[in-house]
Amino acid sequence: MVTLKVLKKFQDKDNKEKIYQVGETLSTSDLDRVNNLVSRGICSISAIKEANKEEKKPEKISLFEIGAVKGALAEIGVSINKNAGVQAITNKLGELTEEQNKALSEILCKE
């Protein structure tokens, strides 16, 4: 989210009834709009805030926790970095042979 300070009075492109006055602020996450307003000298950037991050929860692949999938991959002899994330594991799963897929499924679906 970017907060902009209005330098020149202008009309909002989406809500034609809204007129931004000099000194007002507006916030947007539309980077094209930010670039347009700043490059034309209409606004200046006053703050950039990182989007609120959700509380850290264990990442999951389908119905399995990421740790369980990493452990099962190790059991079938497929190496993966200890700090691998969902994308790296997904890529690795795409490279498995049919035999490896079957073995992985058996390990993960044990009761």
C-alpha cells in the first residue's frame, strides 16, 4: 500500500465526484496509478507500507503439512533442501516417476 500526498488538485479517475485537494493524502496499491500520479507531478509518495502478513501457519500441500511431505520424499530417496518451500516441493513432486509417486502416496496415506 502506498500513501500519496497531493501536490496539485485533481479529479479521481474512478469517482468523478471526488476532487483531491492540495495537501490531502490517498492510499492505493495500484502501482500503475502511483507511477502515473508521481510522474505527472500530481502527487508525491509519503509512505509505503507492506501488506499485512497473515499469522504464520504451517504451509500445506493438498492435505499434508509441508514437513510430512519433506519427510516422505526423504524416505523414498528424493533429496530436497531442509528450507524448501511449497514451490520448490511442488516442482520436485512434478519430477517424480510413477514408482516414486506411488511410494510417496503410500507413505503419506498410512493410517
